[in-house]
Amino acid sequence: MNPTITELTDFTTRVLTAVGLSDTDASSAAEVLVTSDAMGVFTHGTKSLSGYVKKLQAGGYRADADPVVEREGPAWAVVDGQSALGMIGCQFCIDLAMQKAGEVGVAYVGLRNTGHIGAAGYYTQKAARRGFIAMVTGSDVPTVAAPGSLGAVLGSNPIAYGVPVPGGDPINLDIATAAVAGGKILAAHQRGEPISPEWMVGPDGRPTTDGSLFPHRAALAPMAGHKGYGFGLWCEFLSGILPGGRVTWEIGNWMFGPLDQPTGQNAGFIVLDVGAIADADVYAERIHHLVDEIHNVSTAEGVERVVLPGEFEWARVRAAEVDGIPLPQDVREKLSDVVELAGERPAWLVGV
């Protein structure tokens, strides 16, 4: 039995309010997590809820914290996340960036001292649906090797962008700058699935398929070698360096570090107001021309058409709106860990 989007949102909201979040903050965080699940990004959805709850209960994340604007100008701001859940800080910052970009055309907001931010692509699609082109970057504790290094040098630092398509779903890309997100390694190992040799580097600096080594004795490979390493540094600059946040090993590990300690993670938000920069009719014609051109290219045997970033995710959301969210077993097991905080076991968790 699959939970509906509403059912999973209600469950997640009740769990978060039970550990001290306000109704508004709990709803805001639940929206990020459940939307990620509906998009099929299960590594960054409600599977993380039990881990967030442990950090909140131990004090590493603050349930009563509100992000604070430390300094700002017309087109920029630096925000202290006050060790709240990363979703709370990121929702605040993407909204602030859209507000500023709506006034002056372009805006940057840097977020420091926050928790794990979840799926960066949630925030870019949110902005794109409101008519903004957006880029979101994040920085994290090192888990990714650099070309030639023994061990991790940078975090799996995500980079995401969203582009509005008038009359349709946004083009939306969300990737780790590692060959694969660390959560996918952990999930695959937990499910007993094979690990690609292109995903990890062992303690000898060579590829490994032993998922049990990650993260303590193995590092993720950088996406596309030196190219992913370069983009990972870019995320470090925009997310950590510019707003004055922690970098690399100064950042705490939210999954394996002390539960009572803040993690000091960071994010950067760049937003452009399409309506202020482009002629609306010209923009619509140009973006639809591009989309149609890509959709209509010749394809290899067995391929119906080339898709744009986000199309698979929006198809999953449409299916989830009808049939519920097909939560994998490992996600259901993690949600079962916090079912007492929800007040009752929902029918879709019976038997887990």
C-alpha cells in the first residue's frame, strides 16, 4: 500500500511537531522531504526523517531556531541558519532570494550554519515555478576524493538549477559533484545491491566495489574526474567561503557525527528574475523552441525521445498524485523508527 502525498506529508509533519518544531516549520520541512519522495529521490526524502529527529532530540539541530539575516544589500544577503533543520534555512533563503531578485533582477543569498539541506533541486524547482532561473549549491563534510588523492577532499557538494518553461514543468537538474550521492552508496549496500567500480575510491586510491568501506575507509569518486572536482570547489566557494561558513573538515557529519553537535553545513542561492531580464514573449518562444528541438532529435533504437532534466521526476510526481508514493522498503523501515512520534501507525506502514 502506497501513502498518498497528503498522508505522507501529514505523517512527517506530526513527527516533526512532536520533537518541537512549530506547525509552520514542520509543514515547510515536510513539503521538501515528501516532494523529494514523490519525485523518486528517495535518498533525500523522508528516509532522512529519523536521522533528523535524533539530531533534534539531542540538540545538534535546534527545533526552535529561526534563520537570521546577518548582513544584506539590495541584491544579496548572508544568513545564519542557527543550526535549524537545513530545510528551514533553505526555504527561508530561496524565498529571500526570490524577493530580492524580484526587486532588482538578480540576487545571491548565502546560508551558513545550517543542517543537512536535503534535495537542492527542490528549491530550484520552487523558484522556477515562480518565474525565476535559480542555482543552488551546497557544501558538506568531505566524502569525495580529488584526482590523485588518498581519501576524501571535498563534500559531495550538490549543484542544482531550475529554469521556468511557461505553461509546463520547469527544466530542473539536481546532481552531486561526486560520481554518485553518498546516500545511494549506503542505500545500495543496505539492500545488498552491487556497487559500481566507478562510484568509489578505496583506501589505496583505487576503485572499489565494497560498499561496507564507505564512508570511513573509502571516498566517493568525483563526477567526471577533474571536472567534478572543479564543480565541487565551485560549490564550496558559493556555499561556504563567500558567506563565511565552515569548510571541508570543519563541517560535522550529520549521519555519523555526535548527535548533540551542530554540523555547520552551508548553501548558496543565485536567482534571476526572468520577467525583469527577458521579454516574456521572446523568452517563451525561445525556451519552447529549445525544448521542442531536443525532444525531436533522432534517437537510438529503443529510445522514444531525448528528455530534459526533470522530466522523469515530474512524471513520477504525476503518478504519485494518482497511485501514491511507492516508498522502497528501506524508507518504510526508517519511517517505522519514528512511528510513535506520529501518534499512530498508518495503514501503509502496517507490517513493516
